Amino acid sequence: MPLDQAVNEIEGFLLWEAEKDRARTRAQDFCAGLPWLTDTQRREVELRYCQDQRDASRTYLERIATRSAALRTEYEGVYRALRRRLITAFLSGTVAVALLVTVVTAGLNAR
């Protein structure tokens, strides 16, 4: 496994763990506002809240990943087109300069 891929996986794991911690903290804060819950009810509400938050986060992250891949493909296509234009312009300029030098040199040699 390449180092970049390993780093990305570790980063993804750490980000997901942080997201789970955030969901757990939000669930606890939510339940703190419901003091009439029994301990069993509180655990159940926290569990369901965490699961709902994780599901929402996963859906959101999958949507972002899909959009990122689409943008990458689009930008790579634009980059290739711009690179082709630049190379074409450079080669055209080089040919034009070479022709100009040839014409000027031929004109000076004709004198």
C-alpha cells in the first residue's frame, strides 16, 4: 500500500472517529435537556441519536465524495484541454519564429 493511500486511510479513520465522538457528545447534550428520562431510556435515546447522526454524516460524506470525484474528472479534462492549447500555441509560435528567422536570414544573404 503506497504511503499516500495509508495516510489517507488513517486520516479518514481519525476523522470518522471524531465524527462519532461529536455525535455521542451531541446525543448526551440532547438527553441532558430531557431530565425525566430513565437511565435505560437515556441510553436508548443516545444510541438512536448517535446512529441517526452517523447515518446522516455518512450520507453527507458519500455525497461529497461523489461530487469531488466528478469535479476531479471535470477539472482533469479542462486541464488537458488547456495543456493542449498551450502546447499548440507554443509550437505555432516556435514555427512562426523559425520561419521569420529563415526569411530574414534569406533576405540578408540575398544582398
